[in-house]
Amino acid sequence: VKISPKLGYEIDKLTITADGEKLELKNNKFMMPSADVTINATFKLADYKITVDIKNCKITVPETAHYGDTVMYEIEVDYGYWVSQLSVEYSHNSREKQHFIMPAEDVTITGDILRISRSIRFENNEWREYIGDTVTLDIEPQTGYHVEFEAWNFMSGEIVEIVMVGETSFIMPDSDIEVSYSYVKGTPVTETAANAVNIY
């Protein structure tokens, strides 16, 4: 017995009877009785899997869909990352949209989520650091003093709050910054990244 469902469907129930008696089917074969045989098949929409194979982001998408469904998915990228490429792959095809029409096969959502780097200007030098990384500046400490930094966006001129994690170290904010410093008497107050807010 060979049954080929319509595209996007699969067999739900298959029964083979003769004179009201159900016949046993093994390896798609049955023993022909000395009576007429009735083959009855019902079909249902097949579920096809949607797999996410991507890091540093959260994608909200159904686990399965039916052939012909319009599948929408939402992307929430981790802080400090951006979407370089996102695609839905199946049978060597690729789509780069936030929705797709479900084919009659499983699909995989893949992509490249890359870290974002920002520029730092300090004492006539300029380089780039990844957002969220710890930046340590080469500053000579002085006894009885601590270092206070001031940072601003060198494109807009707006002040940028930076989170200190050491005497001369801070968390790189999501902004291109220029940094200056001064020596202040006393012990510094050190914040943690968990309770600080970057303003940019």
C-alpha cells in the first residue's frame, strides 16, 4: 500500500477492512483475503519544526507551523550586540525577513549577532572598545587622592555617565566618548554595573 498525501498533509488514520474485519498492515503490505477490500485514509495538516540556532539574542517564534502559514518572529538582541545577518534556511534557500511562509519541511533560523564597539578618545589617543567591557586607563595614582573621570559624547557634546569598577577602570557605555580626569582628595565611591544607568 502506497499513499501519497497532498503537500503539507500527513496520514492521520489508515484502516483496511474486508467484510467488516480489520486487516493487519505490516511494512505497507497486507495479506489479500478472499473478499473485497476497503482502504480508508484520513489526513491532517503536518506539523513542521522551527529551530533557532543563534546566540546572543532571544527569538520568539512558534515551535511548529503548518505548510502555508505566515510565521512571524520577534528578535530581542542582548545588550551590546546587533543583528548583522538573520535568515530562515530550508532546502538550501534563505530569506532575510522577520516573517516567512512555512514550507512543507522543517526550517532553521540562523544569523550572525555581533558585538558593538564604540570609540574612546583619551589624551590624544583614540581606539575602540566593546560595549560592556571593562576599560582600564593608564593613569598614575597619587597617595591620598582618587581619580574622577568626566566623559562626553564627542559627536554631540552630551555628558555620558560612566560606571566605575575600579580606581581607573569603568564599563564601556553605548556611546562614542572622550574622557578626561582629575585628582580629588579622599577615597573614591565605586559603583557596580548592576545598579548603574548609562545616559547617552
